[in-house]
Amino acid sequence: MMLLSNPYRPDPRVLIEARALILEGIDVNLVAWDREQTWPKRATEDGIQVLRLGPKCPPREAAKILLRLPRFWLGALKARKRINFDVVHSHDFDTLPLGRLISRLSGKPLLYDAHELYAKMVQNEVGPIWRLIWWLEKICASQTDSTITVSDELAAELPTSRSGKATVVSTTQDPSVIGGSDVGEIRRKYGLDGFVVSYLGSLEPGRFVEETISAFVPEDGLTVLVAGSGTLAGKVEETARSSKVVKYIGVVPPDEALRLTLASDLVVAMMDPGNLNNVVGTPGKIINAMAVGRPLITTRGLNIATKVEDAGCGLVVPWSKADFRGAVIKARANRASTAEMGIKGKAYYDQHFSWNRSREGLLKAYRALIPPS
């Protein structure tokens, strides 16, 4: 029984984990919080039994989220009675107290899946209360039966669970799902011309979205492709309507995002280094770029940026629109060098982030929790 505090559009990490579990013969029931109240309440998606519950809640409004989150928890508590499960799988801290309660009531083990350092992710929205959230997260995480997370750096920050240190399960898609994809066909489908710079992900502050869509002019000879959802989606859409550079295609499924990554010349993975959660995290779009052999551009000061530099698989620049623009223009002018970065990224992915490695880490955590039948 997975618990998730977004509508599951789908959530890439949830999808790749669920696919791996289903292939092992494990049924996955997902209870998700549909804050938008626009998605099907019940559906079977990629073999996952999805149940979406309310209440409706606007994004990034901390006070309303804190007030309405318990209503989602209450709905999930009731829903659990109709679900047959052996493991409770809580995605991120905002479902962890709920998962802990369900675990206690059912006598089933609890796995905590820390996508982020949650308290530090919401620090700017909640102010000083983030310290209380971090204290609660550490207490709750220490009382889980097992913890998985996205990187070694996050694993070092999280407390040990009853089974020990968190297991790293990278947000790594299986590249085989786009086997046989034709780059030219993908570009024609979306009308992508010239040097394609892509941003595929959450359209929220702190992700360099506004800077990316305003950094270039038609004379630069490139296309800025944007896909995703978030509070900045309206601004991106408005910019795209009047721009000859920016193309916004809305929300795309994870597999399609991987195809679009393949069709890109440079992948944007800029994150605000002033947020500790960004510093220690490993964005899925960086791993996706490596997986399909495409170079990326990211921010100096992030832990992952050091790995990018060591691997030689991308550009690392300050959190600055001018530096970002200059680096991209230079990359466009030297495509051979940029393509070589992509080749190095694929080699680094195969050694450090491969799908088989991530899959085995997830299954190992589950095998330790599920008794032999």
C-alpha cells in the first residue's frame, strides 16, 4: 500500500518503483492525494491500482496544506480497510505519520521513501516551523522498519531505521522503455528545431524556470523545450505563446519525458544551491540525461555538480542567468564537444546509476520486509 501526497500524474519515482514491484509479482495499491480534484478517483494505471482522495487544496500554500492534509490522512485511514497489503510504503514525510499509524493498526511493516529532505524543501514556504518538521521527520524516520532514498548524501542526513542506514534507490528510469525511439521523429512530432535545450520537470521557484525561458532570443538558433506542471506553468505558457524560442507542451508521462530527453541537445537541471535539499539531492532529470547519453547543465554548489564535473558529462555554472546563457551559447557552437559529454554521461550512468542497481536496491528492501510465502 503506497501513500502519496500528490495526484499521481504519474509521479516518476512512484511509477518506476511500482513497475519493478509488479514485475516481481507484487500487487501495488496507491492511495494518492488529488489536490486538484481533476483526476479519476479510481483507475488501473500501468498495473497500479490507484485510489485518489480529496480534499481539494491549492499548491504551495503552506497554511492550507497543513490544515487539509489531515483530511487526506483520514480518508486514507478509512480506505486501508478495503485494501489487502503486506507493506506500507510512505512516499515523503507528509505521508510518513499516516504510514506509521496504518502500520501500527495493521501490524504491517513500514517503508519510508524519502524523495527529498522534506523539511528543508519547504523551508522557504513555512519559515521557522521547518525546524519542527525536521525534528518530527527524524523521529518518525527512526521508527520505520526500512528507509530508501535517492542518494548517498540524503542517506547520510537521514536517521537510521530499525533495519539500519537508508538504502539508496536512485530515481532511475529503465532506458529500455524507449528502445527503438527515433530522434528525428520525436523532433518532428513536437516541432523542435535547431539546438534543443530542454527543461522537463517541476515548474516551481528555485528550479531556474523563469531564467531559462527568458535567456535566449531567436537569433541564438535554439529551441527551449519545457514540459511539466507547477505554479509557474501559467507564466511558461504565456511566454511560449509570444516567443519564437520557447515551446511549452504541458505535462508528459515519464516515458515520453525520457524520449524528449533523448531528442535534446542539452538538458537543464539547474537548482538553487541556497536550499540544502537541492544541495544533497540527485534530480531525476540528471540521471535521465546520463541514461540516454545527453549532456546537461547544472548549478555549481550542488553535490551532484561535483560528480558531473568529475565525469565530464555536462556543464557546471553559477546560479546566474548570464553565466547560464553564456555556457549554453558556447555549447551550441561546439556540438562535437557537447556530444562527447553525453557519451561520458552514459558511461557514468552504467557504472553508478544503472537501472539494475536501483531495481535491486528496491527489491532487497522489500524482500527484507515481506515474509516468504
